[in-house]
Amino acid sequence: MESNEVGPTEWGDGTHGVGPWEGPLPTDPRFDPVLLAEGDRRNVVDAYRYWKREAIVADIDARRHPFHVAIENFGHDANIGTVVRTANAFAAAAVHIVGRRRWNRRGAMVTDRYQHIEHHPDVESLLTWAKENGLAVVAVDNTPGSVPIERFDFPRECLLLFGQEGPGITDAAANGALATVSIASFGSTRSINAGVAAGIAMHSWIRQHADLSKSW
């Protein structure tokens, strides 16, 4: 049986993870025979050591949160990898990339193997999809009239929409959102990095709705 995980390590230097399985081999079908024999150097929590990729995805699917994340990608935004990695950490239902289909996966640290990712050609198609699936769209941008995220009650089933670095969300995104929330800042910079802002927003949802007893 071939493993889905053979190839370069997800960490790059091969010093993380665990070596070959010691002792009697487990019979649980979730375990990967190649990983058991050769070791598991992937970027996964210890509970998933030696598991097949599809088994990990299935387990996360059983515990995913009902919020989605979307990011506009009209200029090859380098923050998308960070957004995907963070969405994986918070078990988001899916990440939606709007605009250009291609994106730099380096920042995702291979977490895109375990995170559902969808593509939409434009904001209008994303908003239509959200409406059809009963998701309230919450845009995140520091624009006039935005609601402080620190005081915002997130809908449990929602889609968090982020613009690309620099220009922020498009007018179509702002007009189609239920609300636009902003992140309080106190220094000299005009804006917060898009990847960082996405992490703050996702964690704001986690603080309000997630069952923390189920976290690692």
C-alpha cells in the first residue's frame, strides 16, 4: 500500500516529528503503513502521528466549525498561505479564494492538504454562494463606518471576508456584506497585515462560539 505522504518533509529539515513506530504495529486502518515504517515528520499535532492524510481530514471534518473564510486574490496576495494555515488551526469549514486561482502555498506549511479550499471567480459569485448556503458575510477592513470587531457579535454560521494586502476589500465585497468590522490599532501603521488580521478575526469567532474543551 502506498502512502499519500511520501516525499519532502513538511518542516523542511527533517528534525521534527517522530521516527519509525516501535513495538507491535497498530491495526487501526487510520494508520499509514509507510509512515509507521519510516517515521512521521509532518506538520501535524501528536494525536495525528502516523495517520493517513484522508483519515486526518475525516477526523477534522467531524469537528469543523461553521464559519468560512474568504480572501480576495486579485493581485497574487502572498498572505493567502498564512490565511489557509490559520484556518486549518481553527478548523474552519473552508477557505474561499476569490479571483486568481493560483496562490503561493509556501506560507500554508502544507496545511492545505487538510483544509477544504474553494475558488470563486469574483466577489459576486462568492456572495451568491454564501446566500444560497445561509451564511452571513462579515467583511474585515478598517474603513469609515466599520464596527469595532472587539464589540461585534459574530453570527455562528458566517463567512469572514478579507481583502488583499494594501487596497483592502473591494466595493462589491463591502456592499454585499452584512457588516464590516475593523480591528483597533494604536500605533503609526495605517493597516494590519492581511494574514494577521485574518487570524485576529478567526480567533474572535472562536472566543465567542467554539467549545474550548475540544481544542488540542
